[in-house]
Amino acid sequence: MKYIALRTDDGRMKGKIRFYCMALEVSRQAFYDYLDRKNKPWKYQNLANAMMKIHAEDECNEDYGRVRMYQALTYRQEIGEFTDVHVPSEGTVRKVMEEINLIHKPKRKPGGITKADREARKSDDLLKRDFTADEPLKKCVTDITEVKAKDGKLYVSAIFDCYDLMPNGLAMADHMRAELCSQTVKNAYLCYPAIRGAIIHSDRGSQYTSSEYRDTLQKCGIIQSMNSAGGRCHDNARCESIWARMKEELFYNRGRRSENFTIAELKTMVWRYFMSYWSNRRICSSIGGLPPAVKRQRFYAELSAAA
């Protein structure tokens, strides 16, 4: 239809319409119907504009797939934004994303870096791959990831809440000794004293079986849980997934390498990612399409209302 419109000056060259329609086996009525639709506004234009606004708000939002884009649109409507936008089905959101070229790139999978100490005393697996919780600060997961830098390696240790994926504790250093994991626990306890009595699950790495780490847990009143004997990466899949998202959204999908930044620069980038973007703005599908801070705020708001 576009070709016929081009060759006939949008139907103004009447003598050529019949020829091109016959040559391309298109009915003249279908061509005239196309001309009627041609200059009408796209019915999904408002939706596309809203998607582009979400996409442009933060560079990490470029990694939104159809599910998180649909959830982001729904959430924005819920809080009073995009009142003039109709959010259709998830399938329609995907089609509009394809039309405006907001294509999500494939994910990369991270590898673990902690090594088990076979001689050390282990703790029981109290989570058994159940990474859900009914309230904050009751069940958490922790792990370490490595990020290569221009002047060495940065090791990031974090404690994530199973209820809302909030980073309850975060610590970074140029080493991965037990003191890094202990500092993560101390930071979590300092920010959230109510974490006393919570379960924190980790792999069986030597950092988590060390006496220093166990002593810190005991002082903070936290219960330790570890992957089962002979466990696989799925035993701590929640942390592995979060590390993958962080590296995709900061580096892989941005077309940049972490090796181009110093350890100091990477610390700033990772801190801002988790404490600003992840906690407050990133749509997380596994917690109902909300940012972690919003999920937690709503929990305490409902608790206050019930009281």
C-alpha cells in the first residue's frame, strides 16, 4: 500500500491507481481504505509516549522487557501518572515496544566466586530454595560478586530481603575476605535493628563458615542458613539473579566494560545503583511490579491501618 501511495502521489494520480493495484493484486477499495487510515493518529501513540518517557528516565530502564514495562505502566497509573494512557494487555505492550524499537537484549549469566571450605562447620539449609517472605526483615539472602576494575578488582557483598528485595546491607572492598561479609552484616544491623532474629542464607563459601562471620551473626542475633550439602547455584538463585541484573544494567547492555573504571568509580556506580535506582525506582517483577522501597512502605502502611 505504501508503494502504491508513493507512486501515485497518495492517490492523486488517478490514472496509475488501477495499474499498480492490478500489478500488486490489491483491490482499489483496500487502497482507498489505506489512504483513509494513513493520516489518522496512531491509536497507541499515548502509550508509546509513556513507554519512551519511562525508557528515558534512567539508563538502566533500557533493559525493561515487556513484563516490567507493563508493570511500570500499571504502577505509574496507580500513583496518578499517565492518567490519559490506556494500558492494554501485556501482549499489546510487547507489540508496541517492537514497533518503537524498545527491544530487550538477552541476559548473561554470572558465575559464583566463593569457594567452599570442606573442613569448616556448616549450618543447616533453612530456606530450601523458598525465597519468599510474608514480611520484611525475616528472611534474607547474601552473596559476593566480583567486578573487574582498571586498577584491580572490586568485591561487592550484599544482603537482600526476601520480602521486597531491599538491599538491607551493602559493603564493598578490594578483597573478598570474611571481614567483608561481616561488615555487610554490621551495616544491615546498623540500618535495620529489627533484623535481629532474621534468617540470612548464603552459600557454603569459606567467608560464611569463618569464625569471624559467625561471631558477627551471633552478636547481631541473626540465624545462619546455608546451601545444602552438594547444593547447586539454585540454592542461592535469588542473589545470583540480582548480580546478573546489576551487571547487565550497568555494563553489558550499556556497551561498556567495568575494566574502564577504577575501583573508586565502580564503588560509586554500584552504590548509586542499589541505594538509589534499585531501591526506589526499579520495577521488580518478582515483587508485583513495584520498587522495593514502595513494597516495604505499603507493608507498614497496611500494618498501621490494621492497628
